[in-house]
Amino acid sequence: MIKMLRRLLYTFVIRPFITIILGLNVRRIENLPKEGPAVVVANHNSHLDTLVLMTLFRGKTIHQIRPIAAADYFLKNKVISWFSLNMIHIIPLERKPKDKDRLFDGIYEALDKNQIVILFPEGSRGEPEVVSKLKSGIYYLLRERPEVPVFPVFMHGLGKSLPKGERTFVPFFCDVFIGEGFHWKPDKKEFMGNVEEHMRALAAEGNFKTWE
């Protein structure tokens, strides 16, 4: 029943809203993973980022998409919690965990079930159309699952549609650039540099100068 409701929501509400009212120009959608386990990393400027990324996937694949989201925000009351866990299908992550050794347990469980995880390396949403410094959580996450491929996505325009701190939606065209997958590297500096290099290359395709 939950799967049916989720698919109906994305097919008849979220996808039409994103693709018609907002408008997307997607480059190389064929680079998206067709199956898991996989991690999709993207820049984070807007409330709409997760929904845009999820609309890129079609059919039954939607049930395998698991966005990582802050537990303190998305589980703050029963209604939001139910919708977030069942319709958006989030993996809640504690921003201030009591047990850091088990911080990624929910993500590992999803990857071990061959699901596709959406992760924002910046952490929280930043300034509109500006990419903040990437945090190293993804390095420590993939250290335990080095065989899982990473797929970079860069989005531009959503920071003008519904940026952090705003509640009013402004229709604005969104460009989405999808890169080829790559893998974890044991050297932390090298791996994080690789993530940033992929993101910068995608931004450069649209001549977007968005780094702090």
C-alpha cells in the first residue's frame, strides 16, 4: 500500500510539478545508476533539491531511492515523520549523534539492500547558488563500502526557486548535469578532491561560478 501511494504521489503530483511548473534541463540522464547499491552526490541550495533528484528516476526504481535527511528536522512531529519516512523514503541521520560508531547504520542497511542513496556533501543548505565546502562524511561512509560507486550531480537554478529561509516558491528553470560514476580512494584528501573536481567540472559545463 505504501509503495502504491509513493508511486502515485511521484507520478501524478511531484513529477508534473517539477517538470512542468519548474522546468528541468537535464544533461546525460543516462549516467544515473540503473540499480544499487550506489550513492548520488549533489550540491544543496534548496528545499526542492531532493524532489528534483528523485524525479530523475523512473518507474519502480523510485522505491529504491533513499535520500539522507536530518532526523531532527524531518522527524520533528508525527505527520512530517510519516510523510518523510514513507513517501520521501528518507534515511534519517542524527546531526549530533550520541553513538558516532553507529551513525551510518541506516545508510549501510540501504546500500546492502541494493538501494540508491542521495547525499549532499555540503551538509545543510547553503547560500543560493553557492557551493559550500564539502564535508568529509562521505569519505568515512564509503570507507566501509569502497565498492559502491559515486555519481555526481550538479544543479543550478533551485537556489532562486526556494532557497534556505524562504517559504514562497518562485518558478525558475533548473539545469541538471549528471557525471560519470567513480569510486572511493583510501587517501582522504585525494578522494575529497576527486569529489570536488567532478562537481566543479559539471558546474563549468554551464559556466556557473558558484564556489565560495
